[in-house]
Amino acid sequence: MAKKNSFTRTLGDYSYVLVFLAIFAVYAIVSNGLTLNGVMNIFRHSAVIGIMGVGMGLVCLVGEIDLSVGSMLALVSSFSVCVYNLTGSVILTLIFAIAFGALCGLINGFLVGYIKMPAFIVTLATMLIYRSFAQYFCQIFPKALLGGGSSVYRMNSKLASFQSLYSFGNGKIGSFPIVGIVMILIVILFTYITTSTKFGKKIYAIGSNRKGAGMAGINTELNTVMVFVICGILVGTAAFVWIGMTASSDPATTGKSYEMYAIASAVLGGISMSGGKGKNLGVLFGAMSYTVIDKIIVALKMDSLINDSIKGIILLLVIAIQILGPQIKNKLSKN
């Protein structure tokens, strides 16, 4: 009986793998044959959402939410293009993207952690502010910073380092996309941080019982701010990956609805919206699941307008399972 319970618990802890395999099996059936290039592209197309999803997963683990990450991606990627066009340096562009993302996260974290404003309201407001800034400055920055665009930030392809940055975003090591490797390394790093460090244990403690964590001596305000800053850093990293892949940033459309996709990746990956439960490893499978759903819709030649409806239904089902699963389990154990 103990072995059976242990197996059931393990199966529940890693259910996100089963969800991904089930979705991938459907894709294999409807795609009329898988190719290595097609499978590898799943990692490439999942990279930006996956990196952002890791940050969102951390925020969810402390029982908060960040609705601004999509607009933050637009703002950071847009200004990063300007920094690249001004300096021509890939390294400085990466440093700026990470630092600027951290600053955006710090604003969210300070208002939530120390001012005690609801995360939903704070990040809803900054969602509007960040995208508005990206769009506004696109109209007033000099053309040289915009790369010659009028409503889109474009990287100057004439700069000597352009090809190296574009190769980073679209290149491969063997058959594996470089950006996919970056995503996997980030997932591994933060899986380790959340499961094997004191900081990770504090995150789970705060998400499980914020008041109890405070009484145990954990600085809940500081750690909440740190989580939002880390989320911003990861959005900055995703912004750098984005401009490497696309060589541009459209402030009106870049990152649009990505806050929902990042949340969905975390939830599909088994992280509870109520906080304190789940593993960041699951975000990798959650992000890839959403990418595969896109590919299934394309393979079935369905109207692309139905895409978000399907993703929304899946998200509702997963959250319903998260809520109802433990309730059903408790009732069965009592009987």
C-alpha cells in the first residue's frame, strides 16, 4: 500500500509530463509524420514564453501574480533595440536588457512587497504603463535609434555585430536551437534554486503561509520584492532572446497576451496559483505544451482565431483540476 501511495504521489507531482506527452502524441498523429527539425522547433518557439514562465512561476509560488510581463517584454525589447543601434554592442545590449527588466520588476515588487498594494492592481497598472511607454517613445526617438522604422524598433543590420546576435537567436548547436538551450539552462538553474537553497525554501514558505513565514523570521517583504526583480530579470533575458530571433520589436504587438501564456505555462507545469506548490521544472513542459497546441491547430488547418479559445479552455481545465483534485481526494480518503 505504501509503494502504491508513493507511486500515486510521484505521478501527481509530475503530471505535467503526462499532459505534455498526451498533447505531443496528438500532434504526432495529426502532423502526418514528425521530423527532427519540427521537434527541435518546439524548443525554439517555446523559448521566450518558457523563460518568462520561469519568472511567473516564482511569482506564483509566493502567492502573487504579474500581469505586466507581456508589456514589460515589449518595453525592454524595444529599448534594447535602441541600445544596440546606439552602441553596436551585443554585450551592452544584454546587460541593459537584464538591468532594465530588473528595474521594471523592482517597481512592481516594491509596490506589492512594501507598500502592500494588491499585485493584481499593481501589475495591471504597470501593464498599461510599460506598453504605453514603448509606443510613445517610438514616436519621439530619433530615426537612428529606431533603425529607420516609424512604428517599429528595428535593429540596424549594417552594424558589424548584427549577424552574431541574429545567429544567436536563430542558430543551432547540432540540431538543437541555441535559444532552446538557454531556456533549458534557465529552467535547470531555477529548479535548483527553488528546491535546494534557503531562498527557495523561503519562497515556498511565504506562498504556503505568509503570516506564518513572517512569524518564523522570514522577511516576507524583501523576498517578495526579490521574486519580482528576478521575474523582471528573466523577462529582460527573454527580451534579448526576442530581438535576437526577430531583429525588431513592435511596441503594439510584441508580448501581447504573453502574460496569460506565461501564467498558463506555470499552471500547466503544476505550479499552484494559490502559492507554495509546484516545481519550476514543470514550466518547461507547460511552455512546450502551449507551443505544441499551436502546431496541432496549424496541422488541422483550423482557424487561427480559435487558438486562444482552445488555450483558455485548457487553462480552465487545469486550474479546475488543481482546485477539485485535492477536494475529491480528501472525500475519497474519508470514505
